[in-house]
Amino acid sequence: MGIVTRNGRLRSATPFGISLARIAPVLCAVGSSPLMAASTLFSPATLNETQTGMSDVILEACSERNPLLSVDFRDRCDAVVGAAVSALDSQNPSASFQPVENVLQIVSPEQILHQGTAATRVTAGQVALVDSTIGARLATLHAGLGLASLQTYRNGSLPDRAYAGLGNSFSTGGAAGDDSFSPLSVWIDGNYHFGDVDSTFDQKGFQFKNFGFTGGADYRFTDNFVAGLAFTYARVNANFDRSAGGTDSDAYTGSIYGSFYLTEGFHIDAIGSFGGIDYETTRNISYTLPGFETINTQAVANPGGSQYSFSIGGGYDYSIGGLTLAPYARTEYIGLDVDSYRERQGNGWGMRFDEQHVQSLISTVGSQISYAFGLPWGVVTPQLRGEWHHQFKDDKRTIGASFLGDPAAQQFAVVTQGPDRDYYTFGAEVSGVFSHGISAFLAYDLLLGYRDVESHKFTLGTRLEF
């Protein structure tokens, strides 16, 4: 007599020192179907696809009794299977199985899904954050501090209401005239982004707090063309539900961007970014199997990755005096590669993970409205914007995983849930331009309509013309 596993193989073994006579009635009761037999041992309706696949590997490893199994993994595996069989042999199997179900949920490594989720679904993954920051810089140029305002100022359509209060002080050297706008600008933005992703049946949720800065410089080569370079550092902290651990990451990204006005109102923007990411992952594994064992351990790792993006879009600025209405559209591609890696420690539950490839292709249609108020000490421009986003890629993914203590390296799949295809963002901003080429802004962005995700971002920045 042996244990029938989900792939239909029969293993002649006596796992965890429990008599096969106790298991035989269970297998016979469910008939000859291998799937039903394995499901009776390990697959209550409350286990998701990742947890069910992992439980199959545990059953397989225990039944094989491979002498090369690590001692820790064999002990963990035997305890889980032993508790499951004891539950089936009890008077109330459903209630008795709850501790086993809890262990499988705790051990399941769904924390690794955070890496892709942070990159594409909370609107502030490392490169997504860079592109949104640089995009805000370009929007500021369009809305009143750059190309459009240069044309407006030169055409004399706002001399009394906006820029007259600054007079000749627009020039860093004090000279007025057509060249009073300096072609070179240096800028820096700091941001703080926070929110949470709810736990679902398919994956563990987490709370995140991100902060970073972007510094850059751009140059107006002609009246209708500006281009620049930027560098971004981002620190991302995520804490998982049920005290399941966390992931921290440091990202360093370089970008090139530009804006070209085909006419006085119509412009095309482009951004390209590439960066490296250093992750620190911790899986907390703490549980008690009554009558078998208590485990309190951590599995840690330091994988690396890279992320890149390309964005191109266009818009039109309708200006009437100090009022500017700017509808726009863009397309953005984001790619994330996370290297394969092995965890350390884990007391038998440590795992190895295959490399990950995440792709996102998003279209955005939006509009921004702003109004420039001229004051004795500067020009203040409040802005509002709304955007609709559609995700074409970022499909449901599977990530291969296996236990370090299993010499056969039998894999199971860590499965992501699919994305929301449509969602929205809303933003509000106030910017100001002051004498001697100094300007600053404060912005707030809110994610709306994305299932199980809440996201808020604040950005504060300043710019200096030379």
C-alpha cells in the first residue's frame, strides 16, 4: 500500500511514523481517483492555487522518503502531513484540519508577488515613479513655467495679470526682453507615497510607504524644443498582512526626457528610463501544529533586479489669458526583471525562486486645467488633472518555486491574480514662479477605481533657472 499523489504516482513509504493503515481507509473512501485522494489530504476549498500546488509538493516529498532530503525540511513536511492525517482520522475533520490549513497559508511564499505589484499596479513602482515625476516636470513646463508661458510672455497676452508683477526679475541677470527666460533649468523633487494592497484569496496584502527624490536638468535648445537628464533614488518599504514579513528595496534610475512643440499649442513628450533594484525580502513563518511542533523562523534573501520604461505622448494647450486647458494622451511600457534567487535560513521552509519577467503596457487619456494668477511677488498657478488608464498587459503570471531541502527540486507555481484593466487617477497641484528664475510646486495624486489598491502620493519640488 502506498500514498497516491496528484500526478498519479504511487509511493510506497511510511511517512512521519504513522501507520499506513490509518491512511488506507481515507484513500479507499474517495475511490480510485488520484486527484481526489490527494485533495482529501491537502486541498480544502480555502486553499488557493499557490497553496494547493505547494501542498502537492509536500505530499510528494514526504511520500518519497528520499534520504537526501534535508533534516529540517523532512521534519516540517512530516509534521504537516501527520497533522493532516490525524485530522482526517478525528471525529471532526473539518475543524481539526484548520491548523494544517493555517500552516499552508503561512508558509506559502506569496510575498514575492509584491515585486511585480509594486512595479505596475500601485502607480509608484521604481520606474513608474520616475516617469510620473518627470511627467509632472513636463506638465509644469506646459502649464505655465516653460514653453507655453514663454510664448505667452513674448506675445504680451499676460503682461498685466500674471508676469507684470515680476517685471525684469524674470531674468537671472536682471535683463528684460525676449531672452529673459533662461534656457537652462536645474530641478529637484521629493516625494512620499503610501497606501495598501488588500489581501485576497489569491495573495497576501501589504501596506507600503515609499519615499525618494529626483534631480534633473533640462535645456531649451529652441523656443519649441526642450530636453533633459534626470536621476532618481527610491526607497520602497512594504509590510505584509498577518505579520508575514516585508520587502524593502533601493532603486537607482537614470532617465532622458524631452518635449517638442509642433505648433504653439501642440506638443509631443517622450521619456526613457533604466534602473537597477536591490531587494531585501523577509518571510516570517510562525505557527503551531498541536501535538506536533511549534515553528518561529524567518526566510530571508537579497535578490537583484532591473526595471526600464518608455513613454511617449502628446497634448494640446488651449490658452485664454491666464487659463490653460490641456487634454493629452500617452502610452507607457514598463518592464521588470527580477533575478532568480535562493532564500537563507527558514528552518526547512526556505525556497528557491525562478527569475521573473513583468511587462506592463498602459494607455492614458487625461486633461489638465490651470490658471496663472499674477501677484506682486510672483505667479501662482493652481492645476487640476484627471486621467483614465487602460492596462493591455501585466497578465496573470506564474513564478516557479521549490524547497531548498528537496533534492528533486519539485516545483510548484506561485500564481498572481490578474490586473484591473481600467482605473483612474486624480491630481491637484499648485506651482509658483518667483524672481531670479526660482519656481516651486506641491502636488497630490490619488489612485481611484483599482480593485483592492489604495494609493496616495505627495510631491514637493523646486526649479532654478540659470
